[in-house]
Amino acid sequence: MEQDNLTLVLRAMHFAADRHRDQRRKDRAASPYINHPIAVAEVLCTVGGVHDPITIAAGILHDTIEDTETTAEEIRQHFGQDIGAVVEEVTDDKSRPPPERKQLQIDEAHLLSDRARLVKLADKICNVRDIIERPPDGWSAERRRGYVAWALAVVDRIRGTNRPMEDYFDSLCRRADAHLGPGLSA
Ligand code: ZN
């Protein structure tokens, strides 16, 4: 990665760490939220073989609009049009109720750009891995199964994007089957 690209990725990391600074994941240990965007960037790079700095930076920033006060305009100002567009693409419309947002992710996944698809895949991988390894406190096996089934429905709409990440996602679904009971993967 060229120096400027490395700088871009580190700036994204710094920005995301600052914006998510008071947030925690829902697991029992209440892990720092920033662990999640870092994991998404790491999966993009190490599993997906993605080295495009715009995709990696968008992966790091992918939850800043949805889960913090950050606006799309700010992302554009700090990181440019391309990264802003990808982050916006993977941001749910919070004015809609959660069940509708989940259905929209399935219905509209195929409309995503290539970069947004990659971020979406890595995000689903990290979330499903967390559901298996460090689930939100108080979630039943049923609820966890439901989450994995939904993530699978989203991923199914964007298959053909990145084979290694899709294969890894499928291996996680098999692990979820083993952990949480069957019904997820064929
Ligand atoms: Zn995420």
C-alpha cells in the first residue's frame, strides 16, 4: 500500500475511533465498538484479499453515519466522494422501523456497488462470527439463529462478489448450525 493510501486508512481509523469512542458492542464483555469496524477492515484484507484503500477506509467508517452523529457530508468532506458514497450505501435508513430496515437490506442488496458489496459481506461475516463467539447478552439460540438466517438471506443476494469471503461466510453458517441447531445452511 502506498504511503498516501496508508495515511488514508489510518485517518479513517482515527476518525472512526473518535466517533465510536463512547459506544460498546452488545456482548457480555461490552467490547469497545471500534473492534467491529477494525475487524471488518481486517476481514476485507485478509479473507477477501481486498487491498483497495477506498474499500478498506469505507469498511472502517461503515457504521459512523448509522450509529453516530456523523453525517454523510462530513464523510465526504474528510474522505472524499468515493468513500462517502460507499458509506452511505451501507447505511440503513433509521427513519424506518427495524423490521423494514432488515427487509430492505435483503431487497436492495443487489443494487449495491461492488465496493459496497464487499463491505456488506465483511460486515455480515463479522456480525455472524460475533453471534457465534460472543453473542449479545440475553439473546436466545432462537434469536441468534434468526439473525444468522437473515444475514444469509442478504449474502445470498450478492453472491459472486468475492468467493473467499462468501466461502468463509458459509463456513460460519455451518458453525452456527452446529452451535445453535440446524436450519441455516444446506
Ligand atoms: Zn457493522
